[in-house]
Amino acid sequence: MKDFVIPLAIAVIGLAATGWGALVGARAARFGAEKNAEAVRRQVQDQGAVEHGHWTRQERMTAYESFLGAWDECLRITQTPAEDHASDSAALETLRVAAVRMAERARRIAILGPLDVARAAESLSKTMERDVKIVARLTTEVQEAIADVDGRPIDNDALAEATAEFQRRNRDLTNLVTSYRAQGRDLRELDGHPVLRAALESMQQYRQVSSAARDALTENFERLSAASEQAFPVGAELILSREQHEIDRQAFTRAARTALSTPPPLSTSTETRTETSDTGSRLTRRRNHTH
């Protein structure tokens, strides 16, 4: 009996060892397959993250360049000398359209990010919107002044005609006086003379026309002076706004350069899955050790 039990025990132990070895081998193979699958998934996701980062960088660069292009267009219009466009409503409308385009491109940057670049773009856009309002106010002031001046025109033709008539009648009167003196005649005899009467009439006409022209010129000068006084603080505000332009642009450029030079981080989901896989592996090893 003893001779039978010992071989049987050895056979049972061998069978158990074989089964245990098969179980361990199967679990090891499964663990290896899971690791390979996880490595493939991680590689695919990392590659996707790299490609997405490249796409994001390209889209940001395009958006930043487009935004600066709209900004330069607005700046070019606002820096045009005032006498070239202050009274031109078409130029003001062009500036409004350019500012709207700039705001639209700033909103795209708000989508693409990052946050500091989006804030700098928004600041630039609002500064330009403020400039449009300033230019609109300045344009309104100048246009109203011009309209007032045009409403009080100086009749240069009438003034020139009255002046020529007065000079001609004055020469005739001078010649008549000279003739009277040469003849030794009393100048009081000129009273009621047609030449004297015509000269006095031309003088009165000249005084009326020149007085009207002088009054119109004075009113126009005063209106233009008032418009200049009102436009001066508006122009000063525009100068200060342009100084803020440079500050905002430098801030935007720095933020954009940093954003484009910084590689995007790997996605959080990849790290989470990696940690989950590692945790699962530790649990598997713990269960194998327990068994």
C-alpha cells in the first residue's frame, strides 16, 4: 500500500504542478497581450495628441497673422492725415468695417486660445473700437463746421464787381476834381454832379458788399475756431489711444510668441489610462501571489 501511495502522490503533485504552470502561463500571456495592446493604444493616442498639437499651432498662427493683418489695416486708416479723411464718410465707414473684421478675428482667437493671447487680442480690438468712435466724433465736428461755413458763403463775384465799380467811379471823380482845379473852379460846384453822385453810389455799394463779406468771413472764422477747439481734445485722445495701441500690440505679440513656441501637453486621458493599466497590473500580480 505504501508503494502505491507514494507514486500516486507524486503523480498528483506532478499533475497539480502542470496545471498550475499552465494557469500561470496563460495569465502571463494574457498580461503580455494587455501590455502590448496598451502600448499600441498609448502610441496611437500620443501620435494623435502630437498631430492635434501641430494642427492647433498652425491654426493659431494663421489666426494670429490674420488678426494682426486686420489690426494693421485699421492702424493705416487711423494714421492717415486728418485733412485727407476727416470729412470723408466713406473713409470712416471703411474704418468701421476694418474694426468689425478685427473683432471677428479676435473672437476666433478666443476659441483657439490660449487665454492670455485671447485677452491681448480682445484688448487690442476694444482699443480699435474706441479709436473708431474717436474718429467718428472728429469727423462729425469737422463736417458740421464745414456745413456751417458753406451756409454762410462769401459772394466773391459781387465783392469783386463792387470793388471794380468803386475804383472806376473813384478815378472818374478824381479826374473831374483835377479838371475843376485846373480851371480854377470852385469844387462846391460839384454838388449834384452826375460823376460825384455815381461815385458816392458805388462807394455805398462797395461798403455794403464788403461789410457782408467781412461779416461772413468773421462768422466762418469763429465757427472754424470753435470746431478746432472742440476737435483738439478729440485729437489728443486719439494720440493717447495710439500710445495704448503700441502697448497692447507688444503684449499680444509676446503672448502669441510664447503660445506658438510652447509644445501642447499630452492629454489627461492618456495619463489616466496609463495609471489605470498600471493599477490593473498590480492587482493581477497581487491575485497571482495570493493564489
